Amino acid sequence: MNIFENKKILITGGTGMVGMSLCKMLLKKNAEVTLVSLDDVKVELKNTIFIKKDLRDFKNCLEVCKNKDFVFHLAGVKGSPDVALKKPASFFVPTILFNTNLLEAARQSDVSHILYTSTIGVYAPAEKFHEDSVWDTFPSKNDWYSGWAKRLGELQLEAYNQQYNYKNYSIIRPANIYGPYDNFDQNNAMVIPSLINRALSSKDELIVWGDGSQVRDFVFSDDVARAMILAVEKKINVPLNVGSGRGVTIKKLVESIVANIPDKKLKITWDTKKPSGDKIRIMSTERIKNYGFECKTNLSEGIKLTIDWYLKNASYSDYKFNSFNN
């Protein structure tokens, strides 16, 4: 049964990498999709409406949620960990406003189901991140402000459940997402898009922070979108980790990126004087696997797809440097 057929669906942050993947998947299910973003990008897809709105304003949130059947809340403030630590208010405050206003507007609008996108950043440092451990700990200092902001969105939905018996929501916590339509700005991007941009821009040497021993869990944007759809279809309202469940060292990641750069040989130099973040960050994925979900795109394949897209669409990502960080 296709629950999305002929339904009106809102995707906030819809022009980002997961939003675009999700939009295309929902269009194949014959949904009518509205994308909301602050980005100056026009998306021309059949049965898709693009709206530029500032979701920090509650009236705008009510407007975009009106008459919607499903809301996928992906909007957030993206940026590198370094920028997040240097300008924490620029991440914390807009995220709080996005979540508080949008989730309340969706509830008041009686949408059938809300999908809330949380983050790996809600977890404290650990060998592996398990969904039920979150409220026994605090976020890592490397994700302190963004982690708390996302946790509060989860708590808001729990409050609705307690007070209104509102259970029509799902929460996913993705690992480190990468893919087409990402922010590739060298100074403000996450690790994979930043490394891709720098590798393509470098002549003969790629300098990377740390010693390469850090372990991370990476997940391709298409797989995150698939997990979102599954969570809503099955009406799962316990938090779900979405990741590979396997760690990869930054050293192996960098080597894979360099290997997929066409017509170029780069020397990799490690700057061990620079900070490298938490030592290990891997998702436990047992819960979502019990619902029949598996990631389909391995890291090597995903990196190649991302590099190929960027080489063809670099101008699309130019707008991605977020105004909140100025």
C-alpha cells in the first residue's frame, strides 16, 4: 500500500542533499511535494512546489504546514565542527527556532505524521551509539550546542506524546551524511564534501587535520531518505539510528577520495597539530535492521557518485554557505 499517493507533503530544508533524494523518491510514489528552504535555488520537478521561507517565524511555519498530510522536517544549520564551535549561537538559536516553530505548526495543523531529523551529535562519546542511551548522558563537547538543540526537538515531540497522546511522529538520528547537493564550501563543509573540494582544488598535496586514526560512520543521502520513508510508512515513533553500523578511519576515507579524483595524483599530508574531534563515532543499527532496513550504498560507491555529481554541478552548491554563520 502506498500511503503517499496523491498526498500533500512538506519537506523543510528540501533543497539539501537528503531533501532532494527524499523529494525524488516521494514523487515516484505520486505524492505532491512542497520544498521549503532559505536557499536561493529554484527546483524544477513535476508536482513539486518550491517556497522560500524563514522558518524562524511561526507564522511562516503555519503557512507552509497548512493542508499538508505529511511533514518531513529536515531543516537545520549546516557547517563544519570548527565553525560550530567558534560560532555556537549561529547554530543553536536558529535550530531551536526551526524545531520549536515547525513542530508546533505541524501539530496544530493536524498533519498525519511528522518526521523529525535529529543527529549523531546528540550522543556522548562511546564505542557505539545506542538509541536508548541518549538521556543518560550529555552530548560530546565537540557537538555541545548543535547536539543539545537537536535533543530539544526530540524532547518537544515526547512532550506532545505525554500531554496530548500525540504519537504521529518519527525520529531518525543519521550518522555523518554525505552525497550530491551537499555544502562543499572548504571553510564550512562537513568532512567528506570539504575533502572533495580541497582534493579537486589541490595541485599535488592534500593536507588533512589529525593523524587519520579517528573512526567515523558515514551514510549516503539516498539511504537516509529511504530510512525516513520507512519510518513514516511503519509509523515508528521510537528513535532510529541510520548509519552503516561500521566505522571507517579518516585515513581510509581520505585515500578513497583521492583514489576517485580523476586525472590527479595527490600526496596526503597529516597535520597532527590540528584537532581531530572524538576518537570514535559509530552507530548501533540493530533497531532499524529489525524493521527490515539496510543501507544500499557503500562508502566507495557513494564517494564516486558524490564526486561525479560535484564535477557536473559545482555551481549548484555555491549558495550553500549558510547566512547564519556570517
